[in-house]
Amino acid sequence: MKKRNKAPIPQLLLLLAALAVLASLLVPIPYYIEAPGATIKLDELITVNDQKDQHSGSFALTSVGIRQATAATALKAKLSDFQDLITKQDLMGNATNEEYDRIQNYYMESSQNAAIEQALKLAGKKYEMSYLGVYVLAIDPSSSFYGKISVGDTVTAVDGKRFENADDLVKYVHSQTVGQEVTVTYLQDGKEKEAAGKLISLPEPNKGKPGIGITLTSHTEIKSEDKVAFHVDNIGGPSAGLMFTLEIYQQLISKDLRQGLAIAGTGTMNADGTVGQIGGIDKKVASAAASGAKIFFAPKGESKQDTNYQEAKAAAEKLDTDMKIVPVGTLKEAVDYLENELG
């Protein structure tokens, strides 16, 4: 009887080692990596009155790239100055992947509306803001409407009553009683639906007040004689607001604000014209510097806790880039800088 030949131990170890390396490169782990994303020129994404921006130079949004980690990429992220390893909870909170995508899409839509409004206002153009309803950002699992209304839906009425903004809807609900049944009308995937449920007692900061148990914000749409169109895919969040606004404003006034320079930046565009703080600015600075941008607009902030500008400066110093970091607190400050420092 012949004995079967066994594979030599060193060969088995090499095979196991190769499989382990392959797994570390290909098998996802329950973590995500935030890293510098793309810097995207906005003359390719925005048209005003069906015309593209013909001026030299560019305004550009900056982004943070997010991808699921493997053991190998997680180790690389830990050793990198401009990559962070985060959990799904850090990234999405309690939202599902689909809910997270819906929320990011809503923030992107809101940032576009805010940019159009602020650009039109600064350019002295007429516009109207129409109220579409109340956008659902989150739902408490204890809500009677959990499993009925979804994140991304738009609430249009409660008990048949329609409201002018989210605050008026909340005031109406607070004026009812805990345990009272209400009927909520809402849009889901373009279809109008109704759901009935009882009001719950809310936690802090509205402890004891009756509520539906959903986190809401006004869902609006802007209308103007000037047609502003966005051609944006696979980008979410609100942080491109400032740069969207500058691109739209330059096209509205038909004036070269950039003087041929590549200008990148970040920051939300708020209803009062202020520039809001954002996350991941170090990665956005790294992306902008790699793209060849000469100027980077960073939200200035009003206190020591608002550190976007300081973080951006520190990132630029670490990169040893000659890209100039410019702090801006409002849209007007950004425009004044372009007109006075570059003009």
C-alpha cells in the first residue's frame, strides 16, 4: 500500500500567508475610510440660462471620499495624515444605507436651493421660494409612524391641515395631547400616502410635549426667471454651498471674479448669507492642493470651537503647499475678497 505524498510544510505556510495577504486586501471589514476625494470644477456642473461659464480659471467644490475598509487599507489609513478610520455608527448614525443616501441627497438639494437663493439675492434678481412640505430626516423607533413613514419622505399635512413651514407644523402638533390619534399625509417616492398613529411624549429638549416622533426640516423649492441647472451625480451633503453660490453669482452678473485662477473651497450656505462649518476640511485641502488650486476658501467661524479655518491652515502647512487659505464668514466676504484682492 502506497502512502499519499503530503505537501511540504513550507509550501503550506506560504499558501496560508498568501491567502491571508489576499484577504487583507479584498475582504471588507466593518469600518470605513474617509480620505481626500475629488476636486470638481463647477463650470462643468452648473449652467445659468442654459449657458456655461466661459470665463478662465475655475471655482471648484472639494469632497471627502468614503469607502469600506479592508484590513490592509485600514492599516494604511492609520498611518496616513489625511485618512481617518471610522465606524458605520460614526458615519451614518442609526440610519440604514438607503436612509443615509436619502439624507445626503436632501442636503445636496438644500445646498443647491440655498446657493441659488443667495446668488440671486446678491445679484439683485427676483425669485420666489415655495414650500413643498416637511422633509423627514429621522424617525424615533418608539413613534407610532415607525415603519410607515420613512426617512426621505415629505410630510405635507397633519389632520388635513397644511402649513407654511416646519415650525408651524410642529406648533400644531405640540398643541394636541399625548396619545391623541392624528393622520399624517406624506409623499413617498412621488406618491401621496396617509398614515394614522398616536402622538407620543417627546424626550428633551421638548420633554413631555406631544409629537409624531420624527425629525423634520422644511422642504422648499426656489423659482426665478433665471434658470439655474445642476448636473451633479454621486455627490451628497451640504458642504458645496459656498462654491455653488460663487459659481452661480459669477454667471448671473457676467463678470470675471476669478481673474483666471483655480479657486477651491468649502462651507455650507446658510439662509442669512453666512458660511457654515463642515467636516473633513483637512482632506478637502489635500484634494484642492493636489488639483493645483491657488486659493482655498475656508469657513471662518465665530469662536475657538469653530476651527475650520485653523484646521485648513494646519493641513496646508503639513502639505507644504503654496495654496492660499482664505477665511470667509459670509458670501459677501468671499465676493469682496475676489473683487478687491484679485480685481
